Amino acid sequence: MTQQIGILTAGGDSPGLNAAIRGVGKAAMGHYKMHVIGFRDGFRGLMENRTMSLDGGQLSGILTTGGTILGTSRDKPHRMPVGGKILDMTDAIVGNYHDNHLDCLICLGGGGTLRNALRLKQKGLNVITLPKTIDNDVFGTDITFGFDTALGIATEAIDRLHSTAHSHHRIIVVEIMGHRAGWLALGAGIAGGADVILIPEILYDVASVAEAIRERARGGKPFSIVAVAEGANSLQDLAALDAASKKKSKRKADDTEADAAELIYAGRTLRLAQQLEKLTGLEARLTILGHLQRGGTPSAADRILATRLGTAAADLIAKKHYGVMVAAKGEETRPVKLEAAAGKVKTVPPDHPWVLSARRVGTSFGD
């Protein structure tokens, strides 16, 4: 019998999603004669049974386009807003999987999608995931599609900011995406020649950052570029969080800590710019790249990677090899069990070659 597979994209959008959908679809239909349907808007579309046929016409011309033709959402099967309530809709998703006579569901997404896919596997569904995120923090794969494109965008931004920093003798603080891992800020900082790189994996001291900038000024370079991952932590931030969490409150301790974290971390990159301006005497400006990093045409490398992973997923389905993530390992692809990757984060090791190279050329990490 013809195998029937479903595809959905979940989490934040990322360059290369359409290339991956195309890779899966063309290999599945053209090479293996499978039937392919897509579910709109992630797990919510699967729960609501909103489908679209992914025939040759739908897949034509999407290789070079950003975003996802399927749409996406951050809804979780077990915690989904429905009618003003948060409900576990896993059973509804399982029902629609079977009603559509699926042999396998392919989920394109990052760490959250991995965890959700594992939950569906534990409910007896055949699931395969493809690693997507500009943060490059999915455990078990060398690289995720979307990262290379975002890296190029962030690097170009730093390149352009150099001229302003130099002309006005300013500190330019550039906030780059990356809550839990600093791959993007680290890579863009190195490629763009940032003078300071701050990432979540290396705790920094604002005073040390300021001293690195003053040292440059003393050497005749009264300008600096500071590349900051949005999840970077300073000693001062952690001290403030610790102090706030210890204050007495009538609310629950967990709520107090969460509120304190939100208060301290909100706008912390702006505070960093203000602190550096005060400590160095140089004018500081903040640029937040935000969603600009996630949009637009995927790079050639991301198109190739997404196509490789997508076609490999079709190969695995043909072999009935389910319950895995398709990981990039060098120039090859390998199936990694969902249990081995879900719930883990691929962070930057402090002794990673990128970090060591950055230090060798004089880049400060504020530590």
C-alpha cells in the first residue's frame, strides 16, 4: 500500500523550512511514490485537522523562499489554548493522525518540537523530526538549518555598524538572538570583527567589558562593537536576581523568582549599553536585530542542508525507521533517537575552537 506521510512546521519560523518541505515532498512522492499532506500552523493545525495537499504544484518554486508555506505556531499538544483554557489536546492529535491514515508524521522544528514529538511517539505514533533553528542549539546534530542564513544576516549587520561606530567614536552594542546558546552571537562576532562578544555560556563582568573598551581607546581606537546574545548573563544581573528572589513576598516563592527574573532581564542589553557609556565616557548606542535575523531568502548552505535532511527523512520512512531526528553529521545524515536529543541543549563549550580563536585575536568575553 502507498505510504501516507504528514508534515508540519512548529516553533519560530526559520530560513530553509520551505526547502526542507520540498526535500521531503519531492523525495517521498517522486522517488518512493508516497502520498504527502501538510498540516497548517504546527501542532494546532494537526489538532484541528487543517490539511493541505503537498503535490508538485505546491512544492514548485518554494526552495528559495523564506518562512513556511504551512504556517507555524508555538502550540504544544499537551498545553494548548482552546476556548480560553489551556487543555491537553494530545488525544485529539492522535485521533487525527489515525483518521488521516498516516504512516509517519514529520515535524520540522527546534528543541520544543523535539520534546513534543517525543510525547507523540510515547503515544504510539510514528514520528520523525528535522532540526530547525537559527540558534543552532539542537542537541545531537552538527548544525541546524536556518543558522547559516541568520549568521550571514547578523554578520552583515555588524559590518555595517562598524562605519558608524568608527565615525562617531561610539560603542555600538548589537543584540543577537540566542536565549540559551551563543552560537549565533559568537559566529557573527568573529566574522564581523566584534571587539567584545558576550554569550550565555560565559558569565561576564560589566567592569571587565568596560576595561577592554577603555584599553582600545588608550590604543587609539575610541570605538568598539559589542556583540551580545540575548541570553548573556552578567555577574551584576545574577547578583540582582539573587537579591530580588530573597525579598519577602506574600506570593508563592516561584512566582516571586519568576517576576524578579522578568524585571531584571527585561531590557538588560539596554542597561548594558548605559553602563558602558557611564564607565567608559564614550557614547553608546544599542541595535537589536530581532526578527530580522529569521526572515528572508535562505542561504545556499541552508538550502542544501534542508534538502539533505528532507530527502534523508523520506529514506528513513521508506525503511520504516521512526522515532528519530535526522541529524547532520559531517557530510552525512544519521538518525538520532528522540530520547537522546529531546530536552537537551547544544551549548558553546568554553574551550570551543571558535572561542579560542576569538581570544587569540584579542576579542574580550568580559570574563
